[in-house]
Amino acid sequence: MPDIPNDSAAFDGAAAESAAPPAGVDEAASPAAAPAGARRRPKPGERRLQILQALAGMLEQPGAERITTAALAARLDVSEAALYRHFASKAQMFEGLIDFIEESVFTRVQQITQGLPVPGGVGSGEAAPGEEGAQCAARICALVLQFGARNPGMVRVMVGDALVLENDRLLQRMNQFFDRIESSLRQCLRPAADAAGSATPTAEAQVCAAALCDLLRGRLQRYARTDFRRSPVEQLEATLQLWLGPVHAASAR
């Protein structure tokens, strides 16, 4: 099992350089300082980003599954009406966070899966197809959990706790997020099952991918429900070795 890389993004000022921000966010350079005592008008898109950052920050607080627009406005020292000048609804604010989650994670998933071997084809040449696929799956699992560790507020969105009483489409989007993760894991593990001589490599890859996706959901849920005391990356490399070690062994035979 390779060393687990740390290639996740955090939702802060630095994150805008490594992952696209939520839709509609303007990544303009930092504004010049305003005169002392003057209240500077935010640049276009800047207030929108501030609202999303404040929402994510509030979700990091203990027991913060439910955030009201009144509390969010107070956090930003603006009126609720000011929030709705940038977002039509609170659901749209959560969609902005989900946009960031998807963009941050799947941009990296695509980078991880590039160059994977295809059934009946060849891989990158750096490892056997089975080993290469297992390494790919490990990196995707690490990526999702590291993203959660660096963005605690986002975890409440990822596991759905912050979305329970919101629009149903938000929960559907997060379910689709994990469906896509599972599909990517299946793509990684299919060559490993094929290299091991499995009579049903697609089915075996599906079972393993579903189990790994359950592991990811479970660790993120534990992280949120312990108010972020139990890290989702706790003993991660050893855990993935237990789950993916048999894949290595089978493909090496």
C-alpha cells in the first residue's frame, strides 16, 4: 500500500487557487485596504464567497446541524435581505457548498484515474494492473476523507445532517456524489479483479467499491457526530491495507 497522499482542498482563501469556487464566485485579487473607519463595499462576487465561508464556518460549531438565515446574517453583520441579494434561498447557499465539494473532489478523482488500465488493454506501465487499481482506489478513499478532515463544516453537508429539513434535491445531490465516488472506485478495482482471474470481475469490483463507499460514509458520519473529535483519517493507511490488501495479494498471484 502506498503512502496516503494529502491532496485535498480546504474551503478558505488558499483553496481558490487549487480548486474552483462555488458557481458565481469571483476570484478577484484581494481588495485594497479601505480608509480607517470606512466600511468597504465588497467587490462583485466577494460577498457571495463570504456568505458561503461563513455558512461553512458555522457548520463547524457543535450542534450546528441547523443554521438559520438570521444567525448567518448576524455572523456577517448584514441584514437577511442582504443575503437574499446574492442567493435566492438558503437552499441555493447549500448548493454553493455542494458545488465546491464536487469540484474539489472530482477534479482530483479525474487526475487519479487518468492512465488506469482498461480491460484487455495496458496500464501506465508503472505497476501491475491489479496493484495499480488498488492504489487508485486507496488514493480516492484518502482524498475524500482528507477533504472532510480539512473542511469539517462541509462534512455536515456531505453526510446530510445539515440538509435534513432543507430542499430534497440537496440530499439527492449528495447521494449522487457518493454514487459517483462508488463508480470511480469500481473503475479502479475492475482491473484488479480481472488480473486476479476472477470469473466475475465486474461483480467483485462492484461489491468492493460499495463496501469502500460505506466505509467513507461511516467515517464521515462518525466525524460529524463526535463534533469532529474522531478524525476520519485516523489509522487510514492501516485500514485501507486491511480492505485492499487481498486485492494486492490476488492480483499478484
